[in-house]
Amino acid sequence: MNTRVASIIAMIRKLEEDLDVELARRRLELCYKVDNGKVEFEEQILKYHKRIRSNWLRYVLGARPAVLLTAPIIYSLILPFALLDLFVSIYQLTCFRIYGVARVHRSDHLVFDRSQLAYLNWFERFNCRYCSYANGVISYVREVAARTEQYWCPIKHSRRVLGTHERYHAFADYGDGAAYGQELAKLRQQLQGEKT
């Protein structure tokens, strides 16, 4: 990887650290803390959240008819997401072990904390769990795919690709055969050295 790209990546990492600090400051403003994965709001905030929670029946009956008609289509995706989750889990449990690639922890990607919000009715909580699962599976699969790409084909594309994973920028430049030969073993070794 050239030094300019490495410098930009370092700046991005610094900005991510700054963002973490800002989000921690915002948690203090919103009067909650996270203790062993459990969110704890201050008592007065919790009471306020319960007071502003909407009635689930009014929430459902107040929805536009088109929303109600499309809900089964949205919820039907649970099966493909669950199958994707299952097959990718089996894939990484077998193949990553054979190639010595550090496993991706599903629990780092599937987070269900929004269901702890007292201002959501049970139907909104259900929807939040569904969205958390769907997006968590996509995130999990993306990281498994990113590690697979890093192991087998760590080469950038010839043109800009939107939404690349964070490993992509360390790949060899398109058309730079010498760098590919030098970087491949290093990138594979990096994968094997990561904590599982």
C-alpha cells in the first residue's frame, strides 16, 4: 500500500476515534450508560420514555393501507436472511478453520439493544428486532466476504466501487502485479494473526 493511502487510512481511523468520543459524550447527555451489554437510563428519563410511548393498536391502525399491504413482503425476507446467516456461519466455521483465517464473531454484528427502549411499543420493538437482525446479518456476511476476498483476491478494482469494506484499501492496486505478489502473503498472514 502506498504511503499516501496509508496516511489517509490513519486519518480515517483517527476520525472514527473522535466519533466514538463524541458518541460517548452524547450518551451522557441522553442520561444512559451501557453496563455488560444492558442499557440503563436514569429513572426520570425512563419514566418519561414510558409516558410518551404510543399505543400499539393506534400505531397499526394509523398506518396507511399500502404500508399494511407491503408488511408481509417485508417480513417474508426473514427466511432468506436466516438461510444466509446459517450458510455463511457454516462456511466460515469450516473454510476459515482450514485456511487459518480468524473467525468473524456474529455477536459483533447482530445487536438487539433498541428493543430496550421504553418509548417503543411492542410492535415498534418487533420491527426494530427485525431490522437489527437483517442489517446485522448483512454486516456479518460482509465481513466474512471481506476476509474471504482478502485471502483469495486482495486486488482493487480498476474503477471506484461504492461502499467498499474497510479491508479493501489495503489490497494491491489494479494492474500492479509486483505488489500483488508481495502483498498476498502479507495480507493472508494478517488474517491469520487476527483475534477470533
